[in-house]
Amino acid sequence: MKSTFFVSEEEKMRILEMHSPKRTIVEQVLMPTVPDIKRGETINLYDETNKLDKRFVISKVVQDLNGVVRIDVKSSQTSLGGKSQKQEVKVSYKCADEHLETDIEKEVEGAKEGDAPQVIKYKSDSFVKRLRKKFCMKNSKDEWVPKADFASTGVEPSDMV
């Protein structure tokens, strides 16, 4: 039968001190953690002139197999009648980009009929930094790429030649 016991932080430090060769207290180093991006958080998106353009509430965050982070958000818009309407928007982020893209499209001035509308790109420096820390890593060329459990560093291991 397997038994489980719990050790308090004080007891753990005392045990570590007893078994340390130099008889000094060994401090536990904690790795900084990236705060999770949670449902219900609010993000502000800015246009290219750094003017606040949209305010969204996050409803879901997922990363697809291509490494694109997809964020489902809801926006509260006030219509002409004064009623507030919820607008569901899809925001996407790619590791190499400095901006977020939405599925909101705008008409391009001087565009011909049949031309595809332009996708609106937004900035949100602090939110992009959080997305990068959670979903991206730098490769051997110092480029941002999606995190992976197994990734190539670009260096050939000597025992695999």
C-alpha cells in the first residue's frame, strides 16, 4: 500500500538545509509563469495611429495546428436606436506578426467591384506580448515560431551522423 504525506514549506527548507553539503539554505527558484488568457478578460485593440478603436471581451482562445492563435471575442456596439448589440468577432494572431487580424473587413477606397475587402489589422502591444509568451518561441534563426514539444534548433547532433 502506498502512503502519501505532506511536508510544509518550513520542513522542506529544514530538510534541504540538513542535506546540503555546505550547510546553507537552498532556495527554490521558481520559473516565471505566463498568466493564462482567460474567458471574460477585456482587450483593447488600437488602429495604426494608436487610437483606441475596439474593446473586446474574450470568450475562447485556441491554437490551431498551423500555429495560428484564434481568439473568439465579443464586442458591445451601440446602434443608432441606443440599444447595445453584441458582435461576435474572430481575432487571429501569428507568431511572426506584430499585429492581430480580425474577420472584420473594410472597403478599400478606389476598389473595383469584385475586389476582396481588406482585413483590418489591429495593434495591442501588451496582449501580443502575452500571446507570444504563451504560444510562441524563437527558433535558431531568432524568428518567432509556434511552440512545439519537439523542435529543431538547426544544429545537427553529432551522434546522429
